[in-house]
Amino acid sequence: MFVSRILPTVRSARQVIPDIDRSENLQAASDSQPAVPEQSPIIIGLGTGRCGTHSLVDLLNAQHQVRVTHEPRPILNWNPQAETHDVVARFQRRSKRHAGSITGEVAQYLLLYVPRLLDELPQAKAVVLKRPREQVARSYMRWIEKAYRDKRVDHWLEGATAQPHLWDSAYPRFEAADTFEAICKYWDWYYEHVEALVDAYPHRVRVWSTESALNDPQIQQQVLEWLGVREPQWRRVWSSATTPKIDAHVNGSPSYTFCIKTFEREPALWRCLTSIRRYVPHVPVVICDDSARPYAPRLAHEFSDLSIKVLTPGFDVGLSRGRNLAVEAVDTEFICQLDDDNFIVDETDIDGMLRVLVENGYDIVTGRFLESDGSIKGWEARFHIIDTVFYAQPSPPEKPIWPTNMGMNFLVARKSTLKQYPYCEQIKIGREHVDFYLSVFRAGGRVACYAPSLVGHCHMRLGRQYVSMRHGRDSDFDEIFMDRHGLSHAIMPLGHVICHMKNFKPLRPQNVAPSTFQQTKA
């Protein structure tokens, strides 16, 4: 029997699912209706949010003939009685549009729609991801903090003073002392309903932990086969919850300074400094601000409890020169480099990165980005050079400590190392990233990625002037990069190819097939 039990702290209007016995209805339907042709499976993906549902969609869409969407518009009301859109028709239209494919939708707000969906779509199954309660609550709190400084959002706390938000109707509200407690109550409420769904539909609703479903090959195969995927393809999904950290938090961890270059992104810098104040307020900060009207001095005054040194070298000196100037202004032996749109999160493990750097003899150790949608991204690549052709071959980490030639611009290094390998100041932005790592590679420097250490990353809405200054000079900086390294062709990790035929030379005979490049130094 499917029983909807609403926690006492939820408003009575939210008691929206009646007590009904599904087994008799389903049996009667099966006895009275003729057999219908087999239809392609439909997937209903569930979870509280901040629990890996976006990664689940990536996993599903990597399979053959699977088309699953993540939280498509319009966003539905969490309460089916308050929703005007026909959710069943929404699933049916998608299935018809992609006939022959497995289709579906993954969204936390589908929870109370599941009984009707399963009753009217016999080919549908519901897969539920479950991440630990405290991890979900902390992740949501981080998401709230990503909002602009003058914006308050709160979808869960009854009576909270907050600005109207697109997602307010997608969550129930709870009486609680604060937002964190309200999110924990939301988690309890959500999986109480999930348990009732499993009892009512034991063969059509299943729950897996986020860790096992997204990272364990055998469990992942079980999930995909149960959902009707033929010949499942394994896909690694890195997450801080499943990547073990090394024992890095010991007495005597090296002291370091944050180096941050900022340009025309005051809200991003404010968010970055807020995260530093919350997590590591004792760490000094050097900020280089080359905006038209520098705002870093004002923010340094606002964050006067932090040790902040501000450099204002003039308008548009460029990312490369700004980073070099910040390095020069550091007083500690070690540096942690951040972009202004980065921010510290629970999974940020700078001590671990420093430990890897010192104990393993690396020159640079990078971390990875935790994106605002919950995905984890990196630019890890191995470099190969044959004559004038440069290839940056993607090399995502397969172990916590992963030797590489290129990583993210979230990195730790000694000050002396970054002075030895300065950024090319002719390349103000864009190719400064690959130019920096290629210079380190050619000089024999050692780079590694410490995969468990994540830093938050949230893209900003940028004005036309900023976009023009950032991307309008790409071809000029590409030419400088290619000339500096004598390259005719550069194949970047995402497949983009840069050509500069002025440097072209016929390839000399090779002893290996082109698909098995040997790592060489220019």
C-alpha cells in the first residue's frame, strides 16, 4: 500500500497523496485491457538535488539510444495539485519525438508525480539516487552562497525572508530554526516518500547510493541494465565523496598565500573572499585588480578581518602580468592560485595538495573544479610534440594523485617555481593557460593533479565589453603562443585546432604510428 506520510512540520496543504491500494487497480487493468506492443523504456530520475542527478543524466546520455533530460522547463510544482501542466503528456511527447530511444526526465520535483506516471506509463521505471543527508544539506548551503551578494534565496524554510526565485515552487517548506535544519527535514521528507514508493512499486522503483551508482562499475552496470539499457558502457564519474584523500592534515603544514587576479567581476571576487573568510581566514591574500574602476581596495576594507594586499597596476595589464605581479608580492614560501570566480568549498583540500607537492617532488599540483551544476571538471592532459605539431591529449585522473602535463589554474606551487616559470605577459588572456603549462613541460617541470581537492567554480553573466576584451583578441594571442613554441598546429584537449602555417615544416619519418605519440620535448 502506498502511504503518504507528511512530517508534522509541513503545512497541511501539502498532504497531496491519498492512501490507495495500487495492486488491485493494476490487476484489474491487466485483466481488462488487451496486450499492447512493447514500448521503449521511460526513465524517471529522482533525488533530493545536490545528490548526483546531473551526473546520472550524463551517464545515461552516454549510452546508446538514450535521451534523458535534466530539469527541463517548465519547472514543475512539487505539489501535483498546484501544477497545471500534464506531466504524463510531457513524458509521452518526449517518447514519441524520439521513437525507438530510451527517454526520460531527471528532476527532484517529480517525486509526488511518480504514482500517476507509473500507473499510466507501464514502460516507466523510477531510479532514485541517495546521498548522505549532511552532505546534501552542506551542498545546498554552498549553492545558496553562490548567489550574488545582494540576493537571498531560500526554498525550504517556512517564513524565510527571501527574494522570489524560479525554484521556490519546486520544493516544500518546513518549520525549522534555520535553512540548514529545513533542508535536513526536506531530506527526511523526501526519502520517507521514496520508501513508500518502493513498497508500492517494488519492481519499478529502486534506490541506489550516489557513490555506488556513479562510481562502482558493477553497480553502475546493474543500474543501467535494470533501466533497459542494452550493452551498458562504463563511465567514470569523479566526486569528492568517492575519491579518497591522502592523510594531509598534519601539524606543520606549509604556510601559503592566495594569489587572485580579478578583472571587472566584483560579485565573483566578493564570493571568493567570503569563502576564504569562512574556511581559511588565517591565510593571507594578494589580489591584483586591473579593472577600469578597481573594486578590490573597497572589498579589502569590507573584509578587513582578512590579511589582504591589493595591487592596482592600471587598466587591462592582462591576466598573465597580473598573476606575475601577485606572485612577486607574496611573502610566504608557497602559493595557492585562484581565479576570481573560484571559491573554497568543503571538498577543497589545499593542505593535501601541498603535501603531494612536497613529499613527491612535484613543481606544481593542481586541483579540479566543482561546477555550479554539481559536475566535476578538469583540463588534465598529456603533451606530445612531433616536429611542429603539438597535441594536448586528454588524460582525466584515474587515481587520487595523477601525473599530468596540464591541469586547472587552481594550483599550488612554491613562489620560486612560479618565478622560474612566469606567465607570458604578451598573452594577456586565453592561451596563457596552455602556454604556461607547455613552458613548464619544455623546461622539465613536474606537474600532478590531486583529484580529491575541488574548488567551486561558477560562471558569471558578462557584459559585452568584457566579452569583447576577453575573446576579441584571441587570434592575436594564438599567434603569439604558436610563435613562442615554433608550432604550426596545436590540437587542444577539447578538439579545437590552432593553425599557424608560417611555422610549418614537413614531418620527419616517425618510428611510431601517429595514434601512439611518444612524449618528447621541443
